Amino acid sequence: MTAPTRVPVRTRTSADLIRAEEPVLAHNYHPLPVVVARAEGTWVEDVEGRRYLDMLAGYSALNFGHRHPALVEAAHAQLDRLTLTSRAFHNDRLAEFAERLAQLTGQDMVLPMNTGAEAVESGIKVARKWAYDVKGVPADRATIVVAADNFHGRTTTIVSFSTDETARAGFGPFTPGFRVVPYNDLAALEAAVDETTAAVLIEPIQGEAGVVIPDEGYLTGVRELTHREGCLFIADEIQSGLGRTGRTLAVEHEGVVPDVLLLGKALGGGIVPVSAVVGRRDVLGVLRPGEHGSTFGGNPLAAAVGTAVVELLETGEFQRRAAELGAVLRDGLADLVGKGVIGFRSRGLWAGVDIDPALGTGREISQGLLGEGVLAKDTHGSTIRLAPPLTITEAELVSALGALARVLGRG
């Protein structure tokens, strides 16, 4: 039987490519109907040449925009030299990456991994090992306290302590050892902590939940509680960290220093997956050879790109831009309250926007924005997330807010 002639990908339309995905890709995503072919800075272009302003930035993986010249240059240079050795050997890029990342975050040691979920899984393992070796928790009895409405990834262990039934249903049995308490509730947190508690694991700002910002003093309270009760404070800064909120880390808004930081997304510069567990020496120092690892974690290409990312953040430019343009975003959203927006939460260049349900779901509003040449994404119900690259200009940001106003006005 003669195989059908395939149309080259480069000549297919968006509709062709979307149809082609249907029978061969697992349906674990429900993307908006746009097929991106090229990107530069804050803009992407589809296969027909239509341009869109990116107001999602890969869920903060593209904090520095698409194909930032310094990051692309670092990747190209490393591709010509060395890409992978595995951690069976040393490589000449890893030490500088670890040293500079530790210095940037005010920590001592770095455990390099690849994806955000790997960083979370690694943080969980480190916390448990620390609990047994240092705190003296009896074997297999360590617990970790987490917050409701969290999002830390989608592995089996992580969804074991999710409260999102879409993420959980059909994937049990679940991993034990977690206690879930309401977010932003110090009394509930204190009641859940006991002598078996290895760590409290929270997002300083809950991104997937709709950019939920806790009350002033909550993070300080978590830090004081964990100090007092002798357990670790693990901050998941995979979405909130590395400039997004106007500071290098979101915990800096309260001057808090956790015992362990989980980083990812923007750490790879939108080029390669890079994540890391960063923490105190007496915590990460519990790991011994053979107890944890990753073939690609800390590979030379990732270390080269990660170092270039740290160099960008060391200037403070992106943190300042996020803070200054964050005020523009906040004021623009405030002007839309009562005009289709019923509420919003923002910090830096990151916002969760609650749309009047009478005007449509979050997905419907995102589709309306797509028609205006703006890419955004819904989260729950009628809430959309805005998280543009930190390289966005004020004019581009104002244009995106104008597009949102027009979409709401048509509702």
C-alpha cells in the first residue's frame, strides 16, 4: 500500500497543523487555536504571518522574552563546545552557575535539575532526608505541610497533595505524608505542624490559583513558625521568582529568607529546561552520592544558559522594569474594574484578573484577546492570567490593556 503524500510542515496552514495534532498527540492540553512559528522579544508570529503580543511568557519561563540575544549567544557558544557529560564527570560550566545562583539568592548550595516538577520532587526528598538525619523524625513518619489550591507540578507525588480534582481524579493511589491547610491561614498552619513535620512547602504567591497574594505578614509568620517549630520553610518560586514580581524573589517583599528555594522556568531563559533546589549547606548537605540524581541536571548547556540568566538578573534591570511597569499594569486594570473586571490581584508584571462571568469564561475572554492579537491564558472559571515578558515596553503593555477593554466592551 502506498503511503499518503505528506504536505511539508512549512506549507501547512494553522488549521492543517491543528488537525494534524488531533490523532497523534495525547490530549493533555487544550491550547488556543494559534500555531506559533517564530518569535522575537515580546512578539510571536503564526504560520500565516499574523503577529501577537505575548502576555503569558510561557507561564514565566520567558521572563526575558523570546530569544533574548545574550541568552541565544550563550546557547550557541556552548553548542559549539559541549552539551552533555552527565554528572558522572565534572564539566567546566557547572561551578560558575552554582556559585552565581547561590550568591544571587543568598543561599549556600545548589542542586541542579531540569523541570520545575523535578525541583519540587527533589525538595521533598531533601526535606525528608533532613528530617530523618538531622531532626530525628522516626523512619517513614516525616510529614510536609502544604497549602490548598497549590500548584507545584503534575507528578504522582505532587498531585497527591493537590486540591484540584482535575489533576487528581484517576491517578491514585496517592503518596502519603502530606497535610493540606488553607492558604494564608497561619492558625491552621500552626495547628498542622508537629514533631513529625519536615517542612512547610508553599508558593509565596499562588500562580495557577489566579495570582493569589497572601496578606502582608503571612510569609513572615511562616518563617517565624518554622523557626520556632524546628522544621524547614520551602518556598516554591518556580513561577514567582527571578524578577517576575519586581524583586529577584517574591519572598523579598517581606524580607524573608527560606531554608530552601525551588527555582525553574525563567532559569532556562526560554531556551532549555533548567531548575534548581537552592538552600542552606546544612540542609542540602544531607545528600550523599547515589541518593539522588538526574542525567541532564547540571549539564553544560543548561549551566551556560543558566549562568547567562543570572548575569541578566545581577544587573537589577529586570526587577526594576517589573516593578515600574507593574504599576502601569495595576493602574490599567484598576481602570477596568466595574467595566467587565470584577477584581484583580497583581504584583510586578503578574496579574490574575477576574472577569464578570456574564461576559464569558476565562477561555472565551482569552479567545477574544487572540482576535485582538494578544496571547493570554485562563486559569479557573472567568479568571485570566497576565504575565508578559519583563522586556515589554510601556506602549505594548498599554496596548494589551486596550485590547482587554475592547474584548470586555463587546461582552
